[in-house]
Amino acid sequence: MVLTEKHKELIERIGVFHEHKGMQPLVGRIIGLLLVHEEGEVSFDEIVEQLGVSKSAVSNALTFLQAKGRCVYSTRPGDRKRYFALKVSDWREDFQKDLENISEIQKFIDEVLEIRTDKNPEFNCNMKDFSNFLGFFKKEIPALFDRFKRQQA
């Protein structure tokens, strides 16, 4: 696939977004490439070529993405190349895991609040507010999923 300037600009913006979220810049750019690529999967060599980066950098970034469960690779009969794609088919399961993480965060915040003194009431109040929001969010998400399913039907 030949990338247009619009493709390249979008890949770069996606990369910067992920970089601001704490990922390595190349990880975000690979995510961007995998999102915009018409085939839905890209060979290792094409990633190197399209993004103009070293093989070792691509290898490290892909290893990270695979370890995080964000991308998978496949092979084709008679072809030794590996083709990488984003793992988006099970987004509901991924979102459920994120909700479980939210529950853990809320538990930690509540435990912290139990052991804190009243020396910094503003901080404590903000943390309690955050915990309350996380609890509210957890309760509301199932209803949102139900509405989404009904809308899709």
C-alpha cells in the first residue's frame, strides 16, 4: 500500500497521542500504520519501510504490543514473513479488563483514604470524589453496553 500524505499525517498524530499516554513514539506510529493500512495487516519489512525506522526498533515495539495483547501476527503458507495486525475483534473483553482495573484503582484509593489523616482535607476530599466517580462509572457501564447492543440490533 502506498501511504498518502493524509495517511502519514494521521499515523503521526496517532503516534503523538500514544506518546502522550506514556508509550514509546514508535509503538504509537505502528498502531497508526496498522489502523490505516487497507489490508488490515502489515509485514515486518513493510513496517520498517513505511515508517523509516530500524528493524531492531520495530522488533522491540512489536514485542511490546504483543506482550500487551494489542497486536497479533499471522503467517501465510509458503511465505516466511510475519504479518502483524491490531487485535480489535475482542474489544468488549478488553474493555471488561479495563473495568476490572478501575475496580482495583477504586479499592486502592479507598484503602489509602482509610489510613490518611485529616492533615490535608482538600486532597482527601478530591480522592473521595474520584473514588465515588469510579464507583458510579462502574455501575453505569453495563447499562451503556445494553443500550449499545439494542442500538446495534
